[in-house]
Amino acid sequence: MTTMTTDTEALVRRAYHLAEGNVMDVRGFSDLFAAEGVVNAGGQSYRGEHLGDLVVSLGKQAPDVHRELHRVHAMGNLVTVELSIQGTFSGPFETPAGVLQLTGAKLDIPGADVWYVEGGKIKEFSCNVDQSSMLAQLSVHPDFASAVAAQAAER
């Protein structure tokens, strides 16, 4: 079976390569984006000088970060990717309650990314990870008792 890689797919694969823990070329990653490019992840959007913030953050949390690309689908200017984000949690991980320190946990977080490319540059990258799997692998578990108690107090 012959596999054909499009220019759009090659650009996205280059972005993943530049964000690998053993490469970590934040400038190179950011330079792949159009002037109005955006990265969407975790309910936040990053633009301009902040395009590489997600790469830097993940690199601090798991310096050996690797993205295992399971399926890549290129359709014109759209590329979708099923992947696993893998690495060793070496911290720190900022949370609303404070900083979660390193645990050495091995991470294997499923995700699905969507990339839009125009004129040979990335216009939009939406990074979607399985938050429940990620938190469980970090030994962070929901506090359902507090949530139920808070709702009961509101009644």
C-alpha cells in the first residue's frame, strides 16, 4: 500500500516534530503559523508571541514529551490527527488550587487534534486531550463529595 503525504500534512507533521521533547524548537513551531494564527487548547486561545506557550508548558511538565500519531487524515486544508501524548510527568502542573509537583508518572494521554492550513501556514490548531485520562494518570481525582455537598447547601 502506497501512502501519499500532502504539503498540508507535511507541515502539520513538522509542527509535531518541532514540539517534541528532544527538539523543543518553540520559535520554529511558532514560525509555522500565519500572522493571525491561533492555538486553541484547554479552553484558552494563544496568538502572536504566545503561540508557543502550550509547547513550553508541556515541555516543562514532561520534558521527554512525545506525540505518537496513530491516524492522520489530510483533506485539502484540513488535517485531523488521533494521537497519544506520552512522557514522564516531571512537573510542575499549575491548577486552580495550586501547583501539582512532579510525580514521575508515565503519561499516555489520548487526544484528537484539528489543524487548518492556508497559504502554506497554519491558521488554526485545536488541541483536544482526554482530560479525565490525563488527571487520572496524574493521580488527580474528582472530589464528588464536595460537589454534592455544595449542591445540597444551595437547596
